[in-house]
Amino acid sequence: MTTARADALALDREDPLAAFRARFRLPDRVVYLDGNSLGALPKATPARLAAVIEDEWGEGLIRSWNRHGWIELPRRVGDKIGRLIGARPGEVVVADSTSVNLFKLMSAALRLRPERRIIVSESENFPSDLYVAQGLIDLLGARHELRLATPETLDAALDDDVALVLLTHVNYRSGRMHDMEAVTRRAHQRGALMLWDLAHSAGALPVDLAACDADLAVGCGYKYLNGGPGAPAFLHVAERLQAEFRSPLTGWLGHAAPFDFDWRFRPAPGIASAIVGTPPILSLAALEVGVDLALEADLAAVRAKSLALARLFMERVAASCAGLGLTLASPSRDDERGSQICYAHSEGYAVMQALIARGVIGDFRAPDILRFGFTPLYTSFADVWDAVEALRAVLTSGEWDRPELRQRAAVT
Ligand SMILES: Cc1ncc(COP(=O)(O)O)c(C=O)c1O
């Protein structure tokens, strides 16, 4: 039991991942618990970007596409991400945003199951996943249907008309985590394809797509992979599906021979056919730094620390914030939760603004959720201690109760 700040500091001294914190730039007097939304800046990123800009772009100019392997970057960084999510080489590529990749993969999945009409997902899924599904159904002439389930009704929603099961592994709001292996197996038993959104999983906890026999996956580069705001996303297509896989966005860099400039589209072999246009080299270079850093860490240790941080957070909230209007909105069981903890509070937005004013940065998700993400490479046990102390102070003082703190900003 951690009952004093000194105990939290002792946990930090024993932490096998503690040295990673110095590899990130974190502002003084800030407790950053929002790496699940935007990862922190690796200290190596500015120098790498400066080198890409000054040397590769400035000096190398267009020669750098070959000389510095720019053209290979989407696949090179994709393979590195693949190692974090248990994919085989050649199964992952970096491209576009998560939403665009969802469109490409959902569309390809429906083509692979032409006789089936249903996409199963959750009403609690990240809205963009559901919006893209709706847009695609509309584009395809409203012949398909989006069937929404809950984790409890998922099995009942699976029947022989289901083409695709579309789920986010770790829920963006509650942090609830699916059993990837079991759900994939059940989808396959019904003959459906399975598409996993790994936005809140990649780099945060061990994922083994190959062991789960997963079909398709997507994920973000700017969360636990620390690629920077708007970093490009990744997509995964299992090797066994690649020969039949057809992206609906047939751009020149997904062509088998882009520099033949043939007018007829011929897909590149393998995962490369999922690339559309020119890759964003500066963003990819920044993402590679974050991914390389993640690859240095043992993901089992990352997961163990993430769970210990979350347990300490819950323990401290129970001990010092009882009766202050917080309700745990994440699963309390470790094996059902990703790397974040959420609490509902009727004035959640203003409470989070007051916390941020004290230097404790989490975020708010409508309608009433305070969200705290743990990024084991740089979140310390002392951070967790200090965050809960600040939360208690905000709630007992009532300092959140000011009109300006209720004024919603564009990004919450
Ligand atoms: C689970 C999940 N899926 C998809 C997205 C959307 O990603 P993008 O903005 O790259 O399209 C997010 C963004 O936060 C997310 O959390």
C-alpha cells in the first residue's frame, strides 16, 4: 500500500523503465496524463527533423527519395510498428490518418465478403470509426447495415450475414479492453472478417495480431507512439489476405510500378497497394523516432508499470477523494482495461480545466468523463500521487466552479 508520497518516490526508484523519462521533453511543474491523446516529444525528434530538413531536403533535394530512402519510409516504419503489435514483416504500412485507413480496410473487407451485408460494431466505438462505416455504406448504395452491439451483446449480434466486425481494442473513453484473441475467434467462426482499431493499444501494451490470427488493423501514430500532432497512422493487412486485398483508393504510389506512369491501375504486391499518394516525410521521420524509442522498451514491463500506475491512481482516489462526486468509469479489473483510468463527474469539464490550471493535464470526454492516460515510458508514480492530490484539492476547494472554466474550448 502506498500511503505517502515517499512511497511513490520509492516505486520510481525501483522502476525498470525510469530511465526513459529523461528521453522525453516534459515541461517543469506539469504532470502529463494525456499521452493517450497526444504523446510527449522525444528529445531526439527535433535534431532528427532538423537533419531531415537541412541535409536530406535542403542539400539532397529530390535525390533524397532514393539516397535517403524516403520512398521506403512508409514500409520501414510500418515494419517497426509491426514489431510492437505482433505483425509479420510486410503486414503493416504507415499512411494517411486512422480514419482514412479505416475507410480503405472496411471497403476492402466488404469486397472480400460480397454476399454479406452487415458491419458489426459498438455504439461506444470511437465516433470516427462509426462515421466512416456510415459514409462507406452510403457510398455503396445503402445495401449494407451497421449493426451496433455492446461488449455484452456482441456474440448475439454475430450471424452468417456479418461481413466485418469493427472494434477498437481499448475503448477511447472508458479504457475497457476487448479480449482480442477470443473476439477474433468468434468473428471467424461466423465467417466474418475482424478489423481492430489499435489507437489506444499500439505502444501501450503487448498486442499479438499474428497469434490472434487477426485480419485487419489500424492505429494512430500520435498517441503512445509519440510521433507528434497529426502523425501519420498505420494499417495492417494479414499476409494471407494480401493477394485478394483491394484498396478503394487507388493512387499512384499503390501501383506496382508508379514510375512507369501507365494509365492502367495495377496494384503493387503486398501491403504497398494500401499506400495512396506521396508520404509525408517530415512527419514520418518524427514518427520513426518515437517508434524506435518504443522498441527499446520491453512491452511486458510497459504493461506491468501501466497497471501499477492505474492501481495506484484508483487506490489514491478511493483513499482521498471519497464522497467528492467521482465515479469510476473504467473497469477495475486489470485484464479488462487498457492504459487509462476514467472517472465520471457531473462537472467533469470544469474540473478538468481546474486541474490543467494546476499543471495536471488529462482531458475530458463528453458527457462527463475525466480521462487520465498513463504512458509508462514517462509517467512516474510520483506523477500519479501528485495528480490525485491535485484532484482532491480541486474538488474540496470548489475552485472548478467558475464560469470561465465551463466555457468549452474547441478541443476538450
Ligand atoms: C480509437 C480511435 N480511432 C480513430 C481515431 C481517429 O484517428 P485520426 O484522427 O488519425 O483519423 C482516434 C483518434 O483519437 C481514436 O481514438
